[in-house]
Amino acid sequence: MVPLWMYLVVAAAIFSIGAYGVLSRRNAVAILMSVELMLSAGNINLVAFWRYVAPENMAGQAFSAFVFVVAAAEAAVGLAIIIAVYRNRRSVVVEDVNLLKG
């Protein structure tokens, strides 16, 4: 059986990679993918803690399924916004997007 700390180390590494991607990338699609990595790391933590703390209770899997739904909605809405910005500005670089400035 794999110990809990190994799952937590993998999740922390994936979350760190995602956080680095969000903070260092200029491309909006890469930032969106990094956010998905961070949500996946959270899912790993939810399932790992569910397995080691209360495997008879299905709350961990329910929360994980909810995070999957939120991640799918975030990806759909985020990609729609990125496509709309690309059609107007011909760029997906985050610094070039200033549509909300008056």
C-alpha cells in the first residue's frame, strides 16, 4: 500500500508546476492549462485523504467529481474567452489584452 505522504508529495509537485506556469507564462492557453494542473493536484489530495481517512464515506469522491465539473466548466468558458479575444486582437498574450480599459 502506498503511504499518504507519497500522494501528497506528488500533488504538491503538480500544484507547484501549475503555480509556476500561471505566474510565468504569457500565453493565455498555457495559463489555462496550468490552472487545470492545479485543480488536478487538488483532486489528488481529495482522493488521497478520502482513501486514508474515511474510505467508507463517499464524500471525497463526491468533492472530486465536483472539482472535475468545475474544471470542465472553467476550461470551456476560458477557451471561449480566449477565442473571442483572439478574434478581436489576433493575440493570446495576456499583456496585450486590455479590453476592459476605458
